[in-house]
Amino acid sequence: MLFGDLVGFTPLSESRDPEEVRELLSRYFAECRTVIGRYGGTVEKFIGDAVMAVWGVPTAHEDDAERAVRAGLELTSVVAGIGEDVGAPGLSMRVGVVTGEVAVTVGATAEGMVAGDAVNTAARVQSAAEPGSVYVDETTRSLTAAAIAYEDTGEHALKGKTEPMRLHVARAVVAEVGGAQRVDGLEAPLTGRDREMRLLKELFHATEESERPRLVVLDGEAGVGKSRMAWEFEKYADGLSTVTRWHRGRCLSYGDAVAFWPLTEAVRARLGLTEGDSGPVVSDKLDDGLAAFVPDLEEREWLRPRLAALIGGGAVGTFTRPELFIAWTTWFERVGADSGSVVLVVDDAQHADDALLDFLEHLLANAQSAIFVLALARPELLARRLDLGGRRTSVIRLDPLDDAAMARLVDGLVVGLSAESRDALVARGEGVPLFAVETVRALIDRDAVVPRDGRYVPAAGAVIDLAGIGAPASLQALVAARVDALSSDERRVVADASVLGAVFTREGLVALGNEPEVLARCLESLQRKEILAVQQDRFAADRGQFRFVQSVVRQVVYGTQSRRDRKSRHLAVAAYMGGLPDADGDLAMVIGQHLIDAVDASSSGDTDTEELSAQACSLLEKAGHRSRALGSMAEARRLFGAALERAIDPVDRARLTLATAAAASSAGDYAAARDLAISATSLYDDLDLPLDAGYAAGLAADSTTFLLDPAEAIALARPRWDALQDVEGAQKSLIKLAAGLGRAYADLGDTDAAWAVADRRLRCAEASGDPELIAQAMLALGTGYGNTGAPETSRAFVEAAARLSRDHDLAAVLSQALNNLAAQQASRDLVEAEAAAREGLEVARRSGIVGFMDYTAINLAIALWMSGRLGEAAEVID
């Protein structure tokens, strides 16, 4: 049960026009419905400016409490954003979340759908919350502590409650939902999915026959059988006569997202790379993989650095995102060139970052081979990206099973149940196979169900007491009881593992202080007790990793640790991961999150929180730069923003504000980029750092030109431009200022001013020694000379820019330069015009520069047409 209330709305409504207030409320109501629906809840009603929502009505799920808390955190953020948009920074929301039983009136419309003590309690908890925060009761915290970081707020006297209640404030989402695919002795039969399985197979074969890519989304709530469907499909495809090259990657959860992580996992596994591989090993295996799948040497050399950027085997930042997308698509095409098809399974696709979804859409639109992408996702994915993949996407919806299918599933789990017990299990499962499986597991723990001759059967004389087990939501308590029964050594191992993650290694457990001999015995015992399992995914290079059999086990183990123990373990995990080869790459985000978890678990007397926050800040910033270099601008912006929230040092705050602005600009959010860049300018001014302030002002001006306000751009940049002309080391800032100023003057038609800025820009670029900046400045001047009637001078500058771009692999500048040369030479030298256009078209294609592909194709067609080759010209246009 969630109860949220606006803070600051009453004074806002009193000071505004009623029509504005109505529009604000309409937007607020719509946002609430969207957010709550996205997290699986139902808006029970609005009471003035308060919202009440429920989860588990009419169907309960094991993660209802966690969904409610996630929704609460999202609502506080959304309302704060609304306040900023309407110029009401004091507008905020406070939320209370309570877990408990309610009475449900199904189909109620004119009256409350739910009633009970939890309803009133949620409202009281909300009233105790601070503005902009989410408070939860003890039950909710215990159910969600593994995924949500909390701080104890002490006991609160609530109206209508005889005893004070201990409440906790939700700070952040810190872990993923769900876990790796279970492989254990208890496996439910696949029932009620015949039609869906047939459709999956037909779509796979249609992909093979058409030799074109396809995306299939297996869409369904947790526990309905998405992983099982994928496993059945894997077994089916493995038995076919054609060769299918399989790849698998898992999207990390909301707070732990790493740009393109599933893609990185898939490619590393194809190359046979493991977690500990780095440096020469990565280089050698990449060369081996390219030699095996890419016969063309020139293409191999082109692909190598672009694949290295993905897998952590090379520097990033020198390639455009479209260029990387083309290279990665080409890699998958080559991998499947001598086989029937390529399969890419994306687990937990609802957590996919936008950049990964953009890549999948690029692959679907451009690949010319049979690449079958299977995404396992909860409904949030398609709610967020309804048109994902367009016509090349098929959605297979997995709804809860009907009673007949559930009865067959129960019979397959336990042979010989009485009709009464079977019917009770079917009713308990509510169409979700996972609930039935977990209930049977609880019966096995109680020795009411035992293995016999490879099957599970009721124990002789045992009474199947389902009422004593409790409702599905109380499986948390059952897991806690199982964990309490473990030995002290086993409890330590699972506690360490719960902090390491859903999947972990033996080496990681040893690094946290477990003695190898004791650890070996514990791991064997924990597998036998079905607490842990060995990762058996044949598509992963790191086979033999361990995982929790069920995510609820990890949640319970993590949540029952003291704050001091959690902090100690998070620090130990951060130290362990810091020693891994990719600590400065993809793992930087994960390590930073562990440090944040450690800070959040700190006590008031701890003296290391400031230092830990600074370390976390640095790692989040590194992760942000890597995400930005890989083209995941939304993720980079989120990471820079997260680091900014933790930053204390003024210099760090200024730098991170500027980095967030740059990411927003690259993502096309120029209004946000302008505002952030202006803030960064002010921060650098306060620090008396004029060069940095000038650069920030240049970004603000550049962003403002895209908002079609050249006069404002000049006002932002010109004073800094004039002040920095004779300042040593100001070249970088002047170049950035020149970009905005030049465009603004050109938009206003002030040619002389634009020319002066371009000339100064070239001299600054020369002084900087940066080839890309020099090439861009040369090209700008060459274009300017061409537009003012000096074609030979223009050609000299453009050719110089092209040569420099070739020497330094600057695809974007080279593509533009070749396009300009083709256009210039069409009236002077058709052979040279055709050669420039053909080269430019290939460079633009490989670099993904769609605009210049179109322009250059037109210039090529013109050269061919003027040469009398009309048929070839028509083919180019087509």
C-alpha cells in the first residue's frame, strides 16, 4: 500500500490562476498513474492532491513491496521535476509504503477498492515522512532490504496507533530484481505454453529463411516462465542440424546499469574471455576471434579498435556512436556468415539502457543476415518503448496459466498429491509457476515432500499443511527460517555472496576472507540444500560461477545483516573488484555503487564517510565518461548526476556539473545543457578559474544556438571570448566559444564577425595541437572561402582537412570534407568528383553519418550523370 501527498501545493494553488492549477493537477494525476502503473501498481484513488495505490490486487507477486518502494522513489523525483518545470521549486512529495493485508472489493468504481488497517497506516506513515522522501514500515523494509538502501529513522508515534512504529527512509535502489536462471533438482514441466512455443520456433525459422534480423520479446510478469521458455527454445535449437551461434547477456538492474553491458558480455563470451582476462590476453583473443570470423584483412583492421572499445580492450572516445553501431552489427553478421543464424538472448531486458535499445533498433534496420534477438522482459520494457524495433519486432505475451495448466504443472512437481492438496496448490499459484515451485520447495524443507526414484512424492504419513506455510508473500519468512538453520560458516558464505551479487565466483568469496577448505565444504553443502547453484550457462565464458537459486534468498540474507556488517562487506567487495582488470572500465560503476552502499550503511560516528563518498564520486565519474564515449548519453548523464549528488569539493561540483551539461547536449536536451552549463560557468567563476568558466560559457552558448536564440548565445560567449584572447593556455576555451559564436553570427547574417571567429578558431586549434580540432577549423574556413568566391583557396583547406582526417582516423570530418570536395569538383574535374564522392560515401556508411550519406550519394549521382552514365546515377539515387 502506497500513500503519497504533495507538499507545497496549497500555497502554490493560492498564488496561481485556477486554470494553471487545473493543468498542473491534471499533469500530476497523469504522472502518478504512469509511474504507479509502470511499477505494477493500481491507483486506488486520488484524495485532493494525495494518491493512494496498491500492489498485489487482484494478483499478488513476490516483489510487490519492492515495486511499491521503487514507485515511491520515482514519484518523489517526478513531482520535484514538475515543480522545476512550473517554477515551483518547493513542490515535493512525501510517500509512505506499508505492507499488510487489505479487504478487496473487486470491480469497485464509486467507492474504495481496498480497506483495512494498512490503508490508514500508510497514510500515517506518509504524514511522518520528510518532504521528498519515502518512509516504509519494518515489514516492507525486511522484504526489500536487499534491493533498496534504507536508513533507520527511529520510532514514531502515529495517530491511531497505540505503540510507536519504527520507520525507515528509502535512500536508493542498489540491487537488481530477480536472479540467474535456476538449475536444481526441482524443475516444473513446461505446461500451457504450446502455442507460444510454436510461435517462437516459427519466428526463429522465418529469420533463418529471410536472412534478415528479428527481435522477439517474451513479455510477462516475474515467475510466469520467460526463462523456462528460453531454456526450452535453447534445447530445441541445439538439436537442429543447422549451426546456431548463441550469445547471451543480462541487463543489470535499474541502479546498477552499465552501458551496453549485455552486448559486452555476449562478445566477450564469443571470444572466450573470462572475468580475469586483461591486457595482452584480451588483445590476443580479439585477434583470434577476428581471424576466425572476418576473412577480409582490411575489414578486420577496421573492426578491431571498435570491438575493443566495447569489450574493454582499447580506448574509447575516438568513434561516433553510429560508427560503433555499424561495426558491432558487422561483427554479428560475420559471426553468422558460415552458419544458419546468430542468436542473442537478452535477459532482464526491462532494465536495458536506452543506448542498448537504440543499438538493437539499428541492428534490426541495417543487418543483412539472420540475427535472432530474444529479449526476456517484464511489461515495463514495452511500456517504456512501445514501438521498439518497429515491424521487425514480434511480442509473445506470457499470461498466467489457467487452472488446468497449473494442475498439470503441480502434478509434474509432486507425484501422488491428494486432489485436495493439488487443488490448494493450484489456487495458491494463481497462474504463476514460480509460486507453485516455491511452495513445493517449502514442503521439501519440511520433509513433507521427499525425493524418491527421481521424483518428488508426499512423505509417508506426512500431512500437507499448506495453511501453515502462509501466503506466497510470506515466502520471505520461510527463506529466513531456512537460512537461520545453516551453520555459522554457511551463513557467513551466503552473507558474503549476497553482497557480491546475484552471480559470484569462488575467488570473490576467498577475497572476502573465507578459508578455501572451509569454503569448499560450505559451497557443496549449500548446493545440496538448494541455497546456491553452479552457473551452467554454456554461452558464458565464466562457467562455474555460483549464483543464488532464487533472488529472494539473496534478499533475505542481505536484509538480515547489521548495518555494520553490510558496510564491512561492501568495502571488502569494493576492494576486491578494485583489483580486477576492468576496475577502471565497466566495473567502475559497480564499485562506486558498493562504496555508496557502504556510506549508506555507515553509523553517525563513522569518520570515513566523506572519503568513501569522494571515492565513489570519482568512480561514478569514470563510469560516466565511459558511457558517454560509447554513446550512452542518458546513462552518462545519470552517472554524472549521481556523482554530483555525492560531491563535496567545489571543484568536483563544477567539473561534474559541466560534464552533466555536455552529456545533456550530446543527448539533444539543449535546454538542460544550457542551464547546467550556465551553472557550471558560475561555479568556475566563484573558484576564480576563468579558462574553465570560458569553456562552460562556450557550451552554454553552443547549446543556446540550437534553441534558436543567437542573440542570447552571443551575450553568453562574447564577453568571455574578448577576455580570453591574450590569456595563455586559453585555446581550448576559445575553440569552444568559437563554435557557439560562429554559428550565432552566421544565423544573424554577420559574415565579417563569423569570419573573424573562424580565423581565430584555426589559430587556436593549431596552438592546441589536436588534429581533430585543426581539421574541423580547416574545414570551416574552407567552406567559408568557397561561399565567398575563392574556390582554389577553399579546395586547399578542404583537402588539407581530408588528409589530416585520414591520418588520424577522423571519420566525421573526413566524410564532410569529401562531400564538399565532390560538390566543388563537379564543375571542374568529374573524375576527381566521382572518386571523392565514392570514398566519402563509404566513410559515411561505415561511420553511420546518415546525413552525409544522402548528400554524398547525390553528389556521386551528379558526377555520374554529367559523365553520361545515367543508369549508374539512377542506381545510386535508388
